[in-house]
Amino acid sequence: MLVFADIEGDELTVFDGEVVAGLSHATVLVETHDNRAPGVTRQLLSRFAATHRVEAYTPVGRTRGDLPSAVSSGRWSVLSPVLLWIVAEQRVAGQQWLLFSPRAAP
């Protein structure tokens, strides 16, 4: 089972102790919003620690080189600034993606 969660600051409400226990064999990808719920990343890491391994991904700035060559050069290059703005997603400081992988096989 894969759970994908982008819930804009309600991570701790949704992923309470009972829910986390029920997800012990699931892979869970959560976007954290410490800017809206200070400490949410640290608390989620603690809640999932007994049942899951974690990989954290911090958003990085995007450049024209991140775009497919078909739209970053040639006749489509006029779209590059717009596409670059879209893939940059305008993330705020403190947001991360946490990938929780179950420690035990189902």
C-alpha cells in the first residue's frame, strides 16, 4: 500500500499514533509544512521511527537545465520561463518530503 499525503499542515492530526500503527506495512510519502505547523517534521519522524525507515527530500531551486531539452531550446524555448516557474512550485522554507518505508515486510 502507498499513502501519498499533501495535507497543508494537518499532518499531525491525520498521522496520529493509531493511524501510524495501522500503516506499519505501508509506504508513506508526506509533505511536511513546518511553516504552518512548527515541529511537524520532527514529530512525524518520532511517530514513524519504530515501524519505518525514512528518507528526507528537501526541495531545491530549479534551473533551465532541469527542463526537458525539447522545451528548453529550439522553437519551444519561449515557454521555458513559464515551465520553469511551474516546476519550481514556489516552495517556502522548511517544507520537506518524507518517504517512510516499512521496516518489516507485509
